[in-house]
Amino acid sequence: MSLRVRGIVVFIAIAFGGVWPYLFFARLVMGWSLVNPLVQLPVAFMPAIGAFVVRRWVTGEGFADAGLRLRVRESWRYWILAWVAPLVVTALTLACAIVAGWWQPDLTPAGGPSGILFLLLLQVVLMPVYMGEEFGWTSFLWPRLVPGRPRLSMAATGFVWAVWHYPLAFLGYAEFDDHTVSMVLWTVMFMLFEVMLCWLYARTRSVWITSLAHAGNNIVMGLLTEQLLTGDGQVNQWQILICGNVALALVCLPLLRSTVFTPAAGLHPSPAAYAAPREHLTRPNG
């Protein structure tokens, strides 16, 4: 087993092995609600723990390429983009629901403009929490899962990330009326959003910027669509997922043409690079 594969196996074992049993134990044995942020904290940081263990003790490659710098000065435009992009996707999701005739515009359930502003501020405050996933999935797994093939690796990472969330659909966190259709749509949503996250990371080499966008997906897009579209039973869950996927496709699929998703961009070394001794695996955080 190559060093790269060994690292991925250990990372997956920690990310899944530390989360799936915990979720079932917390919900079915302890009776805790998975909507509770305190119950979610161990879940949020398990991918980061897996990536840390692998980088430190399995591959020994260290953290020079882990994207831990904020890069505010050189990447401020991407900070702003990561902050507002989820709100843009939310607006497109609502527009899709309007065009489909599933929703009559009414911002009252979200508290109007002031409520939306509050969520945007909350997105910034909670950004560090989502670093726990981004340090694992986007910073660690994406460049390594299919080395030399960034787009394929991105699709595979998005799929693994989605599967990691699957227990939530059966334990009271995500309420799906039809798991067959909804799980497929939910998986596609993760894979589409991973395009945005990987593009931001490739552009900035900062896991904090992707964490801000990730926070926006959950705090802004997730809460707003739930508050606005599910009131009075106007829109069902699979309709929300369809509109969300349409919105994400409009924003994310054009990003696939970016030159950052090429081996020449430097984020995806060839498999041979992982055959080198451990001390030569660390790449500059450029």
C-alpha cells in the first residue's frame, strides 16, 4: 500500500469511524437532538482530526501545504466572494421556486432584511467551526484522492463528503419524505457545492476562505431556504433540493472550466510524488 493510499485509508477510517457510531449513539441511545450545535461539535471537527493525524504521524508530510494562512491581503476579493456567494445561491434557489410556481415571495418568515443581515454576520462568527470539515475534505482529501486529476478527485471528494452525512438523513436532522429521491438530490448538492469550495481553495490556498463559504451554505442558504420555503407547507423537501441544485449548478458548473483545475496548477501532484521519502512530501504553501 502506497503512502498516499495509507494516509487516505486512515483519514477515512477516522472521519467515518469517529462520526457514524457517535451519531447513532447520540440519537438512539442518549436521545440527543442532532440539531443541537453542542451535539454537532464532535462531528464538525472529526475530519480535521483525521487530517492532522495523517499529516503528523502517517505520511509525515506536515502542514506547509495545509492552507492554514488567512491570506486576507492578497485574497480579500475571494473573502468577499466566499461571504456573499451562498446568499447569491439562495437568491437563485428562491427564484427557481418562484418560476416553478412553488413559492410566493415573502421574506417575513426570515425576519426581513435585518434577519438576513443577522445570518450573514453569524456566518462569519461560525466560520471557525466549519474549518473542521474543510481542513479534512478540501485541504487534505481533494488533492490526494485522485492525484493528477483535479476534477475527478473533486467529484469523488464531494461524493465521499455526501456519504459521510448520510446518517443525518435517518436520525432526525434532515427531514426527507422520500429517501430514494431526496438522497440522490442531496448527494448531487454536496458534489456541486464542493466545486465552489475547491475553486476557492485552489485560488487562495486558504482553508479559512472555504470555511467561510461552507458556513454560508449551512447558515445562510440552509436556514433561509428552510425558513422561507417550508412555511405553511408551500414547498416540499425534494422541491427545495431541486431548486438548490439548479442554483448551485448555475454558479458552480462554469467554475469547472477554470485553469486552477489542471495538474499544472500545482495542487495535484502525480501519484509518483507520493513515492518519495516523507521529508520530501511537504510542498510550499504558495
